[in-house]
Amino acid sequence: MSAPATSTATLTEDQRTEAQRLLMRFFLINGIVVTCVMENILLLWALQNDLSAAHVAVITTFSMLTMPMMLAGKRISAALGLARAWSLAWFYRYFFVLAMLPAPWLRGTAMAPVAPWLITICIFGLFSMRSIGMVNNLPIIGGITTRDDQGSFQAKVTLRSYSTYFVGTGCLVGLLHWRDTPATFQIILLCGSLLGMYSASLLRRLPELDDSRDAARVGLLKIIRHMLQSVTLRRLAAGWCGTAVATALIVPIAMLAVKRGYNVPDNTALFFTLLELAGSIVAAYALTVIADHTGPRPILILS
């Protein structure tokens, strides 16, 4: 891991530019990483290892059921700093990916009953670490940008992430069309975890802002009271809750419905993810074009 970033109250223009450059590089690499360990790949990996319907059903809920771990992320960030907490969570996220790679080798041994539990527990750990780390995403972006460039920076991050994600998913579709075996998935997950650990070192180099750590120390009840006192924040929270509910009802079971409902090969199932990403890239590009003219609020509503 790289040397930890220093703590500071404010950033100079040069420090802000360097921090944005580092975070842009992180999101570029993270787009590749997410391609290798995205939820659909994990689900296909579980099906490749013949996990029972009960295990698969549980796995599809982890992306949402681990969201309360963001509260733990808030406490860890208050103690360690936002950048360091995010970096550590991302490192251990990919440690869990590495830990489940031996599962196919256990299937033909006396340890075969352990394999489904190993995959399930590691995927739970992976999503838990994601929730712990992602709580610092927007606060860090807010700390290294100004009111004038925050909207355009977020739009550029989204466009870069989805573009990399799209290209990577296209490569995986071709790879699985050529060779669709558990060993192929092991190589995909191994590459993703190693790149993910490298991306964690980039986060470690981001500057720590004193006011961001102070904000992480604010209690949850105080935040809720503040939110309820603001009409804007209440509406924003209601909108996010509606989006989260819709996502929880659709996203986790979409891949499973395609695989089990139509019995298509893995590369064909993954092709539907590619179509989804194509729409996201078009939307992200449009947001990038208008971000400098509208500010962050319309960007948030449209996205």
C-alpha cells in the first residue's frame, strides 16, 4: 500500500487537481475491476459451482441487505479518515474475492459441502466491504471539488466508469463465448481482485480533510433530525428510497431470471448487461454535456 495521505483543513488548487487526477485514475481502474467482480459475474460464478437455489437466492439479496454496513463505515471513517477507511474497505473487499477462488477445487473432495458456504460467506464479505467503503465516495468528491466543478467532475467520473465497464463487459462476453468454465471465472475474479487491491492503494494517497472526518463523527439521529427539518432533504431521501426499493426488486433477480427462465449460456446472459451499459453510457455522456450549464441538482434528478 502507498504511504497514507496527510490530513489538512483545506486544499490548494494544485492539491485539488492532483487529488482529482488520482480519483479519476481510481475510477478508470475500478471500472475494469467492477467488470470482473460485478454482481452478475458473481451470480454466474455461483451457478457454475452448482450452488443450491437457497444459496443463490440469498446471494442475490446481499447487494441491498449489506447496506446497513454503511453505518459501520461511518464510524470507521471517523476514526481513520475517509480516504484510509475507503482504501482499507476496498482492499479487504478483494481479499474476500481471492478467498473464494479455491471453491471449485473442493467440489470433488470431502470438503465439497464447504464450497457453497465459502462462496456465500465471501460474497457477503465482499458486499459488506463495498458498503463500508462507498459511504465515503461522495464526501471525498465534495472535498476535492468546488461548487463550480463538482457537477462536471461527477459526470466525467460516471462516463469514464461506465465506458470502461462497457468495454470490459464486451470482452467478457467474447471470453465466455470462447471458454465458459469455472477456471475461466477463476481467472476473471483473480484479475479483478489484484487490480482492485491496486486501486485501493490509489485511494490511500488521497488527502484527508479535517472537516470531512468531523462530519463522519456526527451521530445518525442528529443527521435524521436535520434531514426531517429540511423539505429538500426529505424529498431527496424519499426519492432515493424509492430508487433503492425499485433496484432491490429488479436488479438482483434479473440475471437469475434470464439464466433459469430461458436456459441461455453465460455469454448470452451477460450480453443483456452490455445493453444496459450502453444506455448508461449514452445517459452519462448527455449529463457530461449539460453539467457545466446546470449544476449538480439537475444531474442528480436525471441520473
